[in-house]
Amino acid sequence: MYRKQVRRRRAVLALLIISSFALLTATYGSQSGGLQRGVSAVFGPLQEGADRALKPARDLVNWFDDTFAARGDKAQLQQEVEQLRTKVAAGETALSENNQLRKLLGLKQAGKLPLGFKPVTGRVIARSPTVWYSTVTIDHGSGSGVGVNDPVISGDGLVGRVTSTTGGTAQVTLITDHTSAVSAKVVPSGIQGVIRPEVGNPSDLVLDFIDSSKHVQQGQTVVTSGWTARGLSSFYPYGIPLGRVTQATIAEQEASQQVHVRPFADLRQLEFVQVLTK
């Protein structure tokens, strides 16, 4: 009797197991990926917990990656910026030199150079180390016919005169040097005087004149007067543009008989000049 009960229980248990397998097969086999979804349902919470725990570590790794990438991009951008700055500076220099050469060529083509002079175009290769910019050195000298006291001009106006030479170079003393004095004339009024530099301001010139009965007007042009007397003549021929009157108050003129003049030539940016050789 006991053995029959055991066999019956075993049969029921086997039937239950078979029924369970059949039910699982019917449930997960009837749909695609059913078993996978079942596994995901079991292990999903564990995976989500692991993702949350590992998120700070992943964020730290990503931060390092982004930082190193940004530093690399910054270095590359800085290099590109430096290259662009070099190209822009070279372009601006070439443009400035081209403009100065065009102005010098324009003087010759327009017949504005003084008669009896042969122009020698030179490049500025050295400048005075002082804040006065009182001298420059050019790359032509006595070997090119350049001589002491030859006047020097730019495409805008008078620059100075040659004060020393070698075979291949010449030193030019600018009109802003404290030793400079240029015989000048105001046009069209005809007032004559002497142009000298203003002490402490190399970009300003002072015209000392004699005729106190006439007044100089602001905006008038000043040119070289080019005097000749008893076989002597000034260093500079007549008519070279010098500058424009910037300050011309009547009270100052009557008190000191002088006015302020701004030179036409940009003496700080000289790249090319012409020496008027005799």
C-alpha cells in the first residue's frame, strides 16, 4: 500500500514537471525573443544598478578624453593663428612698400622732381635707435652717385639730406633731427622762414618766419624755398613739399612769429626713399 502511494506521488510530480516545461515552451516559444525578455526581466535591475555605480568612473574617463582633445585643438588653433598673423604682417608690409614705390614712380611720371637732379631709389636698412628717429641708413652710397648734402625725399615730401656715405650705403639725417634747418616758404601767401623740429615732438615742425606783417593760415602748404645767393645755394631745391600748417593762432604768431607744421612724409614708416643726386 505504501509503495503504491509513493509511485502515485512520483507520477504526479513528473506530470507537473512535464506540464511546466510545456507551459514555458508555449509561452516563450510563441513570441520572438521571449526567452531573452525573460532573462532581461530577471537581470535588468542588476544591470541598471551597475550602470549607476559605474557612471562617475565613465564620466571621469570622458572628461579626460575631452580635455586632452580640447588641448590638442587649442594648440592647433594657436599655431594656425600665428601663421595667419605672419601672413597678414607680410601682406601689410608688402602693401606699404608697394604704395611708397608707386608714389615715388608717380613723382617722376608727373614731372614733379626738381630739374637738374637724378633720383636714386634706396631702401631703408637701418634706423636711429633713439625715439627721435633722427637718422636712417639706405642701401645706396657713393658707388651709386650719392653724395653728402644730397636732398632725400619720399613719395609724400621732404625727408632730409645725406650726411655721410660709404661705397654701398648712405646715412640720411631727417628733418626731425635737432640739427636740421630747412629754408621754407608758405604757399600761396609767400611768407618765408626756416623749418626746424619741435623739441620733444618729432612729429611736429615749427616754422620761424620774419615778416610779422603777414599771418599764416591753418591748412596752408609749406614747401622748400630753394634760395641762391652769391654763388651759394640751399641744400634743398625749390618746391619740395614739406608739410601743412596745423596751428596758426594770430596771438601766437604775433608773440613768437612761428607756426606749427606737420610733415607730409611719415618718417616713422619709411621703407623707400629717393636721393636727388646732382
